[in-house]
Amino acid sequence: MAERLQLDPGTLRRFVLESHPVRGHWVQLGEAWRELHGHQGHPAAVEALLGETVTAAVLLAATLKFQGTLTLQLAGSGRVGLLVAQCTHDFRLRGVARVDSLPAAGARFRDLVGDGRLTVTIESEERAARYQGIVPLEGASIAASLENYFATSEQLPTRLALAADGERAAGLLLQKLPAAASGEAEGAEAQRIWEDLEAGMLLLPEGLLLHGSVDATLHSVFATHDCRLFAPQPVRFECRCSAGRVESVLRSLGPEEMRAVLEEQGAVTVTCEFCQRQYRYDAIDVERLFRPDVGPASSRPH
């Protein structure tokens, strides 16, 4: 029971190897993951893919020093046409999957996504800057596609292990950092250790990743290597939708289109894809949206 309380809603831990240029992050999501996917009702295969992707978004955000939002987007030709996961610098998380047709039971990664691309977007608040990296979906998992992203966009050897079920989502990320200038023997030893860690990642049991403690998980990978573990950081689900943001979108449509929707449906209702909250605007609300002398309309629950 104590372990469950420690891990909910979610926990991120950073670590480094004491004597080698390797760093990493470990994350387990409990209540944060259940809140995120509970209202979406996807088949198990899609749910697992969404869980792995939102976990990956947390791990990628943890590797950065920034104030803003990281967005991980999969767009493909498979049954899951679009999947979006977002994580802020302080680990507020949300995500959504769009299923174009129901997959067969036990569908695998390539069956779900088909051919497509993986896009990583980093929006920095303090610099008003935006970075975007795009790579093709490759391999047999979202982890393999992200490893390709790091190899091509960051030139940084990276290995990921990701897992998710209906109750938890979890992940482990390792990165080999550039080492200070060293001799041939030292370089060969560093490479041997990195390959040893890669093998440990491949052998990491999914059940241990999902339900084991951080100490047990890292011991499984690092074995005899000394590892320094830093303080835990909380991860939580939080949707950032608001009436103000919805109204900005509705204003961009123009009064004529809004009035046409009113005439056809009697009200304008907008549902947030991430949290399923509904914003409802009747004829009075819509007229207020386009009056420059009046503040924002108040959406009504539906």
C-alpha cells in the first residue's frame, strides 16, 4: 500500500552512472494515467500505445532544460490515424488517440500506425521559440521510432523501454553522453559498458517496469554499476483547455458560420478531445462573442 501511495499519481526519477557518461530517467504513472485514458474507451492495443506514448513524452521532457511544452505526435496510415501526447516542463500531462477503424485483438505497432511520421515539437515560453523534429515511424515500437529520432536529430545514443496496461504506464530512458577526451582503451571500455546496459534494457521484464520499484528496475539494468538516484518529481494529468481558448477558436470562425450552426443545432457545443469537457454556447453567448464592448462569453455545462 505504501508503494502505491508513493507512485500515484505518477513519479519521475533522474539518475546518472557515477563513473561513466550515462544518464537516464525512470517514470511510473498510476492515477495520472488512469485519469488520462479513463474517458477515452479505446481497445486494449490502442490504450497500450497511448500509454507508451504519453510515458515517452514525460521522459523526453525530462531530458530538457526549458519552460514550456513538449508535444509528441504520431500520424500514420494505420488504424490509429493520429496520436498526441503533451508534457510540460513541470510534468503536467495529457494525451489523446484518434482511432479511424477498430484494430483486431492483439494488433501490433505497425498494424496500428502503418506508415507515417513521428513529430517532436518543443515550445519554449521564456524564449518564445519553437523547435520541431520529424522522423519516419520505424521499427516495431514507439520506443524504436524515438531511438531513431535521437540518433538522427540529436546524435545521442538512446535506449527506451516502455510499457502500459489499464492501470499503469511506465518507462525507462538511457542516454550515452559525450565523454571527455580519453585514450583508445578508455573509449573501448565506455563502449563495452554501454553495450552491457543496452543488453540489460532488452532483458528488462515488462512486469518489473510496470510494477517494480525504481531500485529494483535500475538494479535489473545496471547490476554492478554504481548509480546515483535523484529526488522524485511528481507527474500529474492536467488538461489545459479553457473557455477563453475555446472562444478564441470560435471567434476565428466568424459570426456567420457560428449563426449557421446555431440555426441548425440550436446551440454550439465544443468538446475537448483531451478531457471530454463540453463547452456550450446558446444564441446569447454567441452574440456576446462578437461584441467588442463585452468580455468573454460564459460557456454553459452540457
